[in-house]
Amino acid sequence: MLVGLPGAGKSTVGPLVAEALRLPFLDFDDELVRRTGQSVAELFATRGEPAFRAMEISLTDEVALLPPMVLAPGGGWILNPGVVARLRPPARLVHLALSPAAALARLAHDHRQRPLLRTPDPQGAMERLWHQRRDAYAAADLVLNVENLDVQQVVRSLLSLAPNGFGAIG
């Protein structure tokens, strides 16, 4: 299970790690968009953040019953009470760590597509996300600082950190 701030690379490296491990990959945001026909921004705007978080929890419960896979929940998923425990064990939590400034720089112009960063001060918003989530991210089984790594370096590092895979649900 790959967790981290928006821009950490969960959705980018997840499919590559899954392919290397010969496991399916599931991006929670993409799955919720597929199911609802609305973008994450539209879901936040029309249904609100609490409803979006409830959908994440429901998806977590579904995933807990599925065979092993690599998961990339959204950045705020980890704040849903009890979601990590629903998958752990056997899941292993991997924090793709980077500074809020680096996360925002990676998103470049894409930050406007992120509902929680749609603000006159996206840097301040990213800092707030980090402060809200850092304790939850600290509970990760593995931490990989991705700030100065390219995609292939992150994939190689993840595979070397977890030579036997990421557990039953990664």
C-alpha cells in the first residue's frame, strides 16, 4: 500500500511495482472516478469530502477481501479511522516521503485539479496536509524518501526494500 502526499508518485510508481511483482494495481481515486463517473474534484464539489472519505472506506473494505495487489489510496485516505487496520496484516504500508514544497513542485500546474489544493495558497494548503498526515504516515512499515529520485529509482528502491513483495496486499 503506497501512501504519501499528493505528488509523491503513488499513482505513477504503483503500476510499475505491481507489474514487477506480477500483481494487480488499484488506484483508489481512479476506481472511485470509474464507479461514479465524476472526477475527484467533482465528487468533492457535489458530494463533499465526508462522502468521498466514506467511499474510500467502503472501497477499503472491498479490497480487504480480494487477492494480493498493490494499492495506491489517495493522500488523505490514511486519515480515515481504522482503514490501515482493515488491511494490515497482511498489507504493508509504504510511505513515499517528500517535503510539501517538493510535492507541490511535482504537481506543477496539476495542483488545481486537486480539491484540497484549490486555494489561493496551495503551498500553505500542502503544508497543512503534511502536518495533518505526518503522524499517520509515520506508522508506515517502510519509508522511502522520493524527493530526489526519478520514477525508475523509486521502483527499484521499493523492490529492493521489499524483496518478498509487500505482503498479501501491498
